[in-house]
Amino acid sequence: MADRQRDNFAYDRLPPRELWPELIFDLPELRYPERLNCAVALLDDMIAAGAGARACFIGDDAVWTYAEVAERVGRLANVLKARGMTPGSRVLLRGPNNPMMMVCWLAVERIGAIAVATMPLLRARELAVVMEQAQIDLALCDHRLTEELERAAGMAKSEAAILVFGDAQGALEGAMREASPACPPVDTAADDIALIAFTSGSTGKPKGCIHFHRDVLAIADTFSKHVLKPVADDIF
């Protein structure tokens, strides 16, 4: 697996294979192809199926369709690449559950980088541990949450740049407007690392759990499909 990503930091820190949990993918809907990018499956494939004009994300002041989200994801993906992000790079995400935060996540996955999403409630002490353990290469942060992240960067002695979105100046959005919306997705493997999810650290230091691209889809194809049972017109 390690040679599939140019930055092998996360792979090199996986436990030995014999210590992994047994991963059972014997349901028909879980028999994923060897090459799989979860951002493509969640966005591009939906548009190809005719959902381009349908609402994808609903925010406080806007509704973004699948096609509009895809354009923003492509632009941001090119901004990330221009910032030197490559497959395997770790990109910290800090923001509320809003459309722009989701665009950030999808753009990171599209280029084969690794998303390290953090909860807005985390403070500098917890964020510093995340930055140190994941060796963050870049951070995308909502303008309302920068103070604790900047403090954390100082505590972790991190040199990762922080790109701010959602402010009046629109720093990240400005860079996106200058970027092309066309960004071919990286041909990731189903077991390439998509994200590192950290615990909150309430009982000690935050601990990171690694998830593959296929794991992201498995959540939708198991819990969502069989427990939530959504239909096309449902809104979450």
C-alpha cells in the first residue's frame, strides 16, 4: 500500500497487519473495486446519475447543488495542489458543519490527501496534539475558529500554513475564484487512507483512527442504507 501515495507518513504508522481487526466486506454492496476515490463516488457519480441540479448542501444562506459543489471542489483541489499538497499529505479541517467545510473535505479526498477534521469545541491543547501526531501539512479553518488553531500551531511548533475561509476578505474563496474548476481526481486505491479521525481527548491525549476510502462508503452502504433508509427527497 505504501507505494501508492507519495507521502507515506500515515501508512508507516499503521500497526502490523496481524493486529488489524478483521474487515468483512461480503455483502454485495460492499464489494468495492480495487481503485476507488470516495469523493468521486459521493459527488461525480451522483452527477453522472443525473443529480447535478439537485440540492447537495443546505446552509444558513444558500443551497448548493451537486454541480455547484463539484465546481467549488475542483477549484479548491487545485488550490491545495498549488500549495504543494500531494497524495498522503495531511490537511487539518476546522469549522462548523456547513457547506464550505464539506467542500474542503471533498477537495482533500479528490487529490488523494488525508483529511484530519477537528471539532469546533477543541481548544489549543487538544489541537496541538492532533497537529503533532498527524504532522499536519496544511490547515483550512473557518475565520471564527482561528484563534485556538493559531495557538495550537505555536504549541506544536508547526510550520503548516493556515488558510482561512468564510471571512469578509474571503482569502481562501479568493484563491478558489482564480483557480480552474477542472481537477481530475487522483486514482486512489480502495484501501488508500482517506482520513484520520481523532478522539476528543477527554480521557487523555487525542488518539487518531485511520480510515480508508472504502470505509467512508461502507458507512453509507450499511448504517445509512439499512438503518436510516433514506429516500431521494430526504433532507439531512
